[in-house]
Amino acid sequence: MASASSSSARHLFSDSKRRLAERVNVNVNNIGSVARQIVRGSKSNEMLMQAAKSLAQLETTIDGSAQNLRKMELIRAHMGYQFDVIETNAQKLEYIQEQVCAMER
């Protein structure tokens, strides 16, 4: 009877040892998974920071471009006014030229 009890205890011990090894294995795998997620998260954070820095650098360029567009719009408007004045003066010049020709005859 002592041998049956001893073999049963050995069986329980080996079974417990096997289950403990399985749990340790599962926990190690879970820790590895958590570590991979942390690494991915830190890379995502780095990527977001890099994108934010790039956007901040582009912001000054975008602002400069917007200012240049406003200046170009003003220049276009002034050129339009100048064109209108030149066109009006050209029409007057034709009239004056006709008057001078009429005086010469």
C-alpha cells in the first residue's frame, strides 16, 4: 500500500510539475506578446511625433505660400487697373491721332 501511495504521490508531483511548466510557458509567451505590443506602441508614438514635427516644419512653408498668394492677388489686381488705364489711353490716342490728321489736311 505504501508503494501505491508513493507512486500516486509521484504521479501527482509530475502532473503538478507539468502543469506548472505549461503555465510558465504560457506566461513567458504572454510577456513576449506584451513586449511586442509595447515596442509597436513606442514605434507608433515615434511615428506620430515625426509626423507632427514634419507638419510643424511645413506650417511655415504653407504660411509663406499663403502670403505669396495674397501678394500675387494684389499684383494681379493692380495690373488689371493698369491695363484698364492703358486701354482707355490707347483709345484716346486713336482719337487724338485722327484729330491731328484732320488738322494737317
